[in-house]
Amino acid sequence: MRRLALRTGIRWKISIAIAAVGALIAVALSLVVHNAARVSMLDNARESQLAQTLFAERLYDTTKEAKFGTKINDPALPRELREKAKQGRRATLIQGGGVPDVWAAVPLGNGTVLSSHSKFAERSTRIMQDLDRALIIGSAAVVVGGSALGVLIGGQISRRLRKAAAAAGRVAQGQTDVRVGTAVGGVVRDETDELARAVDALTDALGERIEAERRVTADIAHELRTPVTGLVTAAELLPPGRPSELVRDRAQAMRTLVEDVLEVARLDSASERAELQEIALGEFVQRRVPALDPGADVEVVRESWVNTDPRRLERILGNLLANARKHGGAPIEVKVEGRVLRIRDHGPGFPDALLHEGPSRFRTGASDRAGQGHGLGLTIAAGQAKVLGARLTFRNAGADGTGGAVAVLWLPEHAPTTTGSFPAVGPPQQP
């Protein structure tokens, strides 16, 4: 069975823990203080009652009369006191709960017992009630103060952890220049700084590894470029025929792969810069789509002028159309609405892995890869969109996700700067 998980913030956990410990300590101390005060007051009452009885004994020796409320051989005298008096001992006794009776007895000789009793002083009872009230108020103050302190301490730790998590999230999005330790900051150092240093070290190690892999990939592709170009040229010199056509096709496919790998390496290096021009997006798409895919339908719902790089925009458009043609189904629809460009096919839709993880190089999502490309088209489109400061999203149409694949390019309102920084593009609203 699946266990129910209750999610709470660390500040509330710390606050509850401090409040619980404070409550336990306050209750324990209150009980100790209450009992100690009650025992002390009862002892004082017994001593006072015995002193009164002893004074009455001295008067009785002189006057032979029981004074100050004392009695001779009181039949209500508790049995314990009577037995001790018979043994010639002076004794006191507290009897009853709530407001108890205080007894004192002294032997007079010949089996005679002088005794007295009184109720526990009303003033002492009020003092105990006031003490209990003060203990309750003090305990409540301790719990409230502990909770507030827990919220304060937990909130500080929580804020530092949230800053670390936010910085780590930006690193996961590809901002390798972000440092978790810098984001956390603060004067007080704790385990959060150790976590930040570990994440920063991991980021540096991963960055170095990725950069090394990118350089190796770029070097290999660059070294293959010359021999592959020679192979393509040599294939063109072969005599006409089916074998020669197959060789030329495979050579051209290898050349395209090498060029795509080099382009991906350049995009990964973040060294690409857009050459900006002011263009009418709808008119641009209407002119380019027929050359890229004559069978695609183009609809301009609303024209908009955008400041972008036409060459890179055409590269994105061509890759999305090629992906729709290879893996989707007719008809292919291209719609322009303001700064939003949509390309939809009516095939089986994007695979779940692409929808959840985004484009992945050398993965097409097709069960049979032969003749289906090498999976770099959408990766290049996403990289070029990043250079343009745009946002490229993928989803499936239809309520059940079987209405075809939809790629949406959201061009930014402000173009990227010449230094390569881009405006923040928040999650756009679906028109």
C-alpha cells in the first residue's frame, strides 16, 4: 500500500519541536514547583498547629482548661495520632484532600490527649491558586515564545535552503555560471554552506566534463568534415546506376550528420550570436515555407514585426517542418499569430520522453531509425531558439494526445543583446 506522505516546511517542524520540548519542560517544572510549594505550606501549617497546641498545653497545666480550640480526648481524633500520643509522642497529621484538615496532638499523661485541628488556611489556598495560575501563564508563554523562536530559526534555515534550491534549479537549466554558495550568502555559516559548496563543486565537475565532451565531439566532427567532403565529391564522379545512387545518398547523409554535429557543438558552446533584422513574421513564413515544404498549409492570423535573425529562424522552421514530415502525418499546418509560430502535423504525436525531457540528440522516438534521421533536428531547433531569445515548446493536440504533434515558437518582445544575454521569457499563455 502507498503510504500517505505529509509535507511540511522545515520552519514548522523546528517550531513544533521547540514548542513540544518547551511544553514538556514547562509542565515538569510547574509540577515540581507546585508540589514543592504545597509541601512547604503544609509543613508550615503543621508546625503552626503544633506550636498552638503546645502553648495550650502549658496553659492547661496551669488552668486545667483546654483553650485556643483544643480538646481533651477528642473522639474525632484520628487513630494514628491517638496511638502516637499513647506512646508519649507529639505528632501532627494532614487529613483529607482539597482543603485538608491540620491536626496536632500532645500527650498529657494518664492516657489523656490534648489535640487541636483546623482547616488549611484560606490564605494559603489562595496563594496556591495564584501560584498555579502563574505557572499556567508562564508555561503558555514558554510554549508561545518557543514556537516564535522556532519559526524565526526555522525560517532563516528555510530561506537559505530555498535560495540554494533555486540556484541549483538555475544550474539544472543550464546556467552553469550560477553559484549556490553566493546565492545562499549570509553571515552565519552552517550546514547549508557545506551543501552549497558540494553542489558548486559538482557543477564545476559536470561543466568541465560537458565541455570536454563538447570539444571532443567538435574535434571529431571537424576532422571528419574533410574526408566526408572528399567522399561526397568522389561519389558524384561514379557512373549512373542504383549502387552509385545509394553511395551518394549515404555519403550525403554522413555529410549532413557531420554538419549537424558541428552546429550542435557551436550551440553548446554558447558562442553563437544572432544577426538581427526587422522582419514581418507572417510574410517571412509565407515566403519560406513553400520552399522548405511545398505541401504545408500556411495561415497568418495576425501579422507582427519582429527583430530576429532570419537565417536562424529559417533553420528552426526547416527543422520543425522536416520533423513533422518524417515522423508526423499530413496535413502539416503552419500558423502565425503575432509573435507566435505554430507547426502542427496529424501524426501519432511526440513521444512521452520528448514531452517530459525535451529534445535529445540521437533519439528520434521512432522504433525503426533507418531512414528516419539522426535525432538532431529538434535539438538544433531548440538551440537556435535559445540564441534568438525565443522559447520553443512541444505538446500533443487533442484531449487524449493523439491529435498530432504541435511545436510552438514564442518569439520574444525584445531581441537578444549583442553580448548574448536574453530577456526573461516567462511561461506564455496559450492563445
